[in-house]
Amino acid sequence: MSDKKIITLLTDFGLKDVYVGVMKGVISQINSNIKVIDLTHQIPPQNLFAARFCLQNAYPYFPAETVHVAVVDPGVGSNRKAIAIQLPTGFLVGPDNGIFSGVLEGLEIENIEVVSLTNSEYWRTKTPSTTFHGRDIFAPVAAHIGSGVKLENLGEKINPDSLVKLPLNDITITESNIVGCVQHIDHFGNIITNISSSYVIENNWSIIVNNNANFSAAKTISSGNTYADCKSGELITIIGSHGFVEIAANGGSAEEQLNLKYGDKVEIHWF
């Protein structure tokens, strides 16, 4: 196994400006041997739910000790904490605003160590910008972790239970239906729910949505196995590669057809 460490970057910075490149430059100044991988920089601006989902789904595919930097930070410069988290399989660095909720979901507290990044020796500067903690705090801290600096050196230890959570609406399960919500909408306009595939495997089911802006009554969408299991332009609901129930339009955008938003209710019914 290679000793070369990996840092991933996930932001809402886009690629038009130099912000992402600057963060990579800061990492390289500290340790040019670290490999930096971009997860995405196209998170919708300030959309913590999208960031939560994308990071949660990317995290399992990286080697142990990978450092994941996530910067979608509406509260930058405020009194929200800057944190680093050590898990049995890697590290998380970013703002304490719920962005890490998906990765942390279901983990035992005793397997999580968290520090508030109060030790300015590991920042790029002791007087960081109030608008660019990605450059001045998160990128350099990640580079130091990737270079072997221990978590306890980076700041004050805090209780994992104190971290900000970004909860989705709870799933409700009855004999006849499952009620969940929209947790993400991807680049293709596929609408991804928070209902796991474990609830619907080997069952005949359909999904019901009701957006009063577009429909006078609830709309029922049949299930299938692939996007091509319906006619071009038609809606279908399937199990996506991420393991959640999703609503798609064959060759089109389910988001445009349904106008659903993050958190909107969806129901699965059996037949």
C-alpha cells in the first residue's frame, strides 16, 4: 500500500474563480507529496443538504486515513466552530454546520474524536480572512493532518454530541406505505429520496408525490429497474447507485417536471 496521503475537496466555490486552486496551492506549500482529489465544487451555493449527501456517498470509496475537506459555509466568519474529526476510516475537516451529518450517521460516539481548530500554528496565518476559511484554516489543517500531525495538536477537544446536526425528516413506516423526503437533486435532475433500498427490495411499489404548485392531486410514479424501463420523457422511480430510492425522467429531468425541493415529502405505496 502506498504511503502517499490523499486529501479530497468538496465545495460550492464553482470553477469560474480561483478559490479551489488557491486551496490546492496552500496544501502544496505545506506538503507537495499529498494527492488532492476534487469530489465536486458544483454544490449549489450554500446548500448544506446537497453537500451532506455528496460527501456521505463519496466517503466510503477512499482509503483509510484520507482527509476530506468540505467547505460549504454560510456562517464563515461567525462564531460557528471550525473542526477536525477523526474516524476509524479517515478524517473530516470543515465548519461545524451539519455538513458532516451524513458521514457521522450511525457511528458510535466512542469511535469519533473531534477538535475545535483553535491552534493557529497550523493555520496559514494567525489572522485568517473572515470570508475564506477554506484557504486560511481548512486547507492548511488538512495538509498538516496528511503530513502526520496528531488531532490533539490542532486545538481543543470537544464532545462529538455537541456537533451541529443537519437532520432530514424522519422516515415513517406503516404496513401500507413509507413516508420519506427529498434529500438531494443531482445534475441530471434525478430526485433522490432518503428512503433506503433496504425497504423496497423485491417488492412491487410505486411512489407518490404531491406538489400543489403543479398538481391538483397526488401523482403516482411506477417503479422499475433502469431509466429505460419507461418511454422517453416519462417518469420512473428506481433504486439509484447510491442505494436510495430516486425519481427520474428517461432522457429528461424529473426536477423540471415535478418541481420538488429539498425536504419535500414523498410516499411509497405497495401494490
